[in-house]
Amino acid sequence: MTVTGQDGNASRGTETETATDTDTARAIGRLADDRASVRLRAALAIGSAPDPRYVGPLVERCATEPEFFVRDMLTWALNRHPASLTLPALLHELRSELPQARSQALHTLSKIGEPGAWPAITRALLTDADDGVARSAWRAAVVLVPEGGESALATVLATQLGRGGHETQLSLSRALVDLGEPVLSALLPARTAADPAVRAHALATEKLLHDPDTGFTFAIEEAKRVVALGGLGREGH
């Protein structure tokens, strides 16, 4: 039986609300579809019509989504929602046991650029044992660091010099270079570190700071040669 209000529109409003709820549930369900193309379109549709009900499912999907291009669309969709809604959920993810959850939350925070997220970029995240999480933390930190905090951040980042493979070292060097001149003093201890990989990475980063057009691959290989030959890395100064 249809219930009609005094203006004859009550039942219509109920039907519209139900349809909207159904559409929302369907969109959320498509985020977990077996087909990446369907998940991508679902994230695009959600971002095109932001709704507070989508924030939780979007963040949750970020933690497990296997495809990079879909994760990127999830981040875009989250960025389309107000930071007041997304920030609490993303900050909660930083404490997740899943590395991807932490990494993707950090990546999304760097895209949102909300200054209020800065206190959550802890030393533990900047030195996370998972390279992917650490790289995301470095990028987020450089975006969110408040004016005057660059030197302290550079000091923490410099403790990670020599870490990981080419991609991780490139990411760290880029983060340090983006911080500018405060990096120079932070690099000094690393230039004389016992680990030759740390010394080479420090020299390569300093080279990039003074000559941004130098490619990282060239800079790191040149630095390795300097270290192997016992050089002090003062060439070019």
C-alpha cells in the first residue's frame, strides 16, 4: 500500500531516498569487483558525486586494492571529499598493521595537503621498516612540514641514507632535495659514515642539490666511484 502525505509527495520522497541508498550500496559494492576496470569506474563515479557515506569504504579499499591505477583513482575520489571527513579516517589508517594501508593513507594525505595532518607524520613512519611506507612518509612529510621545520625533518631523513634499492634511494634524495639548503648540514655526518653506501648516497644527494639537472643514476654512480677511491666528496666545491 502506498502512503501519501498531505501534499501527495511523501511516498515519492521515500522512494527517492531508497533509490539513493541503493545506488550508494551498489557503488560501494563495485569497489570490490573482481574486474579492475569496474573498480576504476566505481571510484571515478564516487569521486564525481562525493558523499560522506563513501569515505569509509574508499579508505578501506585503499588498504587492499592491488592495482596502482585504481589506488590512484581511490585517492582522487577521497580528495574530492572535504578534508574534515577524510582526515580522521586516513590518520587512523596510519596505525594499521597493513603496510599498504599506511602507505596509501600517507600518499593520500600528501595529495590533500592538509596542514593538520603534520603531527601524525611521526619518526616511526619516516623510518618504517617497509620501504613503500617509508617512501610515502617522506613525500608526505615534505609536503606537510611547517615553515621552520625543514631542518629537523632533514635530520631524520638523513638517517635513512643508504637504505634500500635504487627506487628507495631516489625517493629519499628527491625528498631531501625538495627541503633545500637545510639539508646540507644534515648530510654532513653521512658523508663520513662507516657504511660506504651511506656516504655515496649522501654525496649523490648533495650533487643533486647543487645541480638539479644531474640525473640520480649518474649522481649515485659517480658518488660510488668517489667513495671507492677514498675521496672526500668535495669535488665541484
